[in-house]
Amino acid sequence: MAHAENAGATPPNTEFIVSPGLPDWLRRHRMSFGFTSYQTGQLFLVGLMPDGGISLNQQNYSQAMGLCWDQGRLYLASKFQIWRLENMLRPGQIGNDRFDAVFVPRNAHTTGDLDVHELGVDAAGQVIFANTSYSCLATLDPVDSFRPLWMPGFISELAAGDRCHLNGLAMLEGTPAFVTVVAATNEPGKWREHRSDGGLLIDVRTGGILAGGFSMPHSPRAVEEKVYLLDSGRGYVVQVDTGSGLCRDLAFAPGFMRGLEICGGFALVTLSKPRYGTFAGLPLDAELQARGLAPWCGVMIIDLSTGCLVEWFRLEGDITELFDVTAIPTIAAPMSVGVGSRELLDTISFDYFPCS
């Protein structure tokens, strides 16, 4: 049994099917997860209902992209704002008779259209994000659109134009550690000429290139002495040893990957079907044909020790492209309240204390 909810504007036509073992997997690992679609501008939260069915809650956030969980909060990058969503429920409370977390947008920082891809939160609690338009890492600023923190050594100036397609950010021990770029280019849009093998994994702390030769890499994630990333143009989840820079293919995915979460020895990966021209000229196209596979849209859960697909969540209908994914630990059935929804007007919480 499945349950889907949407508030706000008319939702796209969405149907989902899941692997038979997904409910039990979520229960055993005591988690739910969220993912985004910039194509339809939505945040999706997937959880487990009291009756054992899967819940899909979807809300509107324009061009929703980067998504992360930190200290009980969700952070979400949209077209020109970065949102902080707080769980309004107190321990033991239930929302709408079935949800054990209700995420409400409490703050929106307006950045302008920076094409923010991924984001994280550092040890001091400040949001760090991949400012793809300006080819740098940045943080929020109370006055300006952003405050630049770091850019690759081959970028000559801080200017708009997406010179290298800096799209992925890995945090480690509360600090930015690695980024992915599609190519080491220094002219607006030039990276598009190097999609097949120009991708790099760069160590932010040293400025050095840890590994290269990737095709459209996305979503680096640092775990101890390893970095996992999506070699999206080839269709492989890859492990990189931070000491030697050696790369190892872990799993193939039948679609264009853009979001990755590493959680308890598993990888959660978002897949997209191709938009016009997305796969053209990339190794992924030939690999799919050789395997006789059709690309699909959804989330795969992969066992990193074996590279095997263990569970999946698949979307059919109008939604064909996804972006980021994040695990939501200890919460079984999350929901969110959408920007511009009628529900948001009546969603009010406060911490009571006696007035003097």
C-alpha cells in the first residue's frame, strides 16, 4: 500500500513503484530519505507509514537541487534561494495522524540565480555551497548574494559564466574537503567540450587534483580514507582512495546519476532519464545499449560491499529527472509543508512559557 501527498500548485502526474523489500529495509535501518527534482521543482520525502506502506510526500520548491540533512534540519537549494526547514513537532507528536516529522520552511536566504548545485553545513553551522555559476565554493552573507570561500587554481577570476561546472561538494569533519568539476576550463561553458573524460576530483584543502578522467562527475562524498562519487557520464559509482588516488568502479546504474548519499555501507543514488542530448556522445549511452537496458528515473540503494542493487524506488509519469538525495535518520515518516501552499498559512507552532 502506498500513500502520496502534495500541497500547493497542481502536482505533476506521478506514479511510483518500489522494490518489495524497501519497507523492511527502511524499518531495519531506522531511516527515511528525501530527494529533489529541479525539472518539476519539487522536494520529495519517502518514508514508512504505520500500516507498513510507503509514503511519498511532495512539495513545490522552484528548481529544487542541492539537499542535505544536518542536526535535525533540512537545507534545500532552489532557483534563487537557500531554504532551512525545521521539524515543528515535539517528541511524541504526530502530524496528520501518521507523520513523525513535519518540516516547515523557516528561513529563505535569497542569493539570486547562482545555479547552486550541492550544499553542506560546516562545524560552525554555516551553509557551504557549490556556486556553479561563479565556479567557486561560497557561503551565505547577510548583505551580499554570497561570500566566496574557495575556487580552483585554474579559474582566473570570480565571475559568472559557469567556467568549469563545479557541481559537487564533499564535507569531511565539518569542513569542505573535495569538489568535482566537469573540466579544468576557464571560459564560460567551455567544459561542455570535455564531458567525456575531462572530469576532476579536487582536494579543496590542498588545491591538488586527486583523480581525473571522469565523465560528468557529480556528488563526491568523503568517508574516512575514501571518496565516493558518481562518474555520471559512464554510469558508474566510483570509489577513490584519498592516499593513492586510485579509482575503482563499484556499481553500474541505468540512468544519469546526479545525487549520492553514503549511509551505513549503502549508497543511495538518484537516476534520471535523458533529456534531449544529455547522453549524446557520453560513454553511458553505449554502455546502456551494450547491456540492453533502458534508463529509468528513481532512487537506487546499492550495497557498497558487493556493488549489488538491494532496493529501489522508481518514478513514472511526468517526472523524469532527479537531482540530490539525503538520508533522514531516526525518522520513519517525514512530510514537509510547501512554499506557497495554503497549509503553510495555518501551520503555526510555538514554545509556551508563562507570561510575567
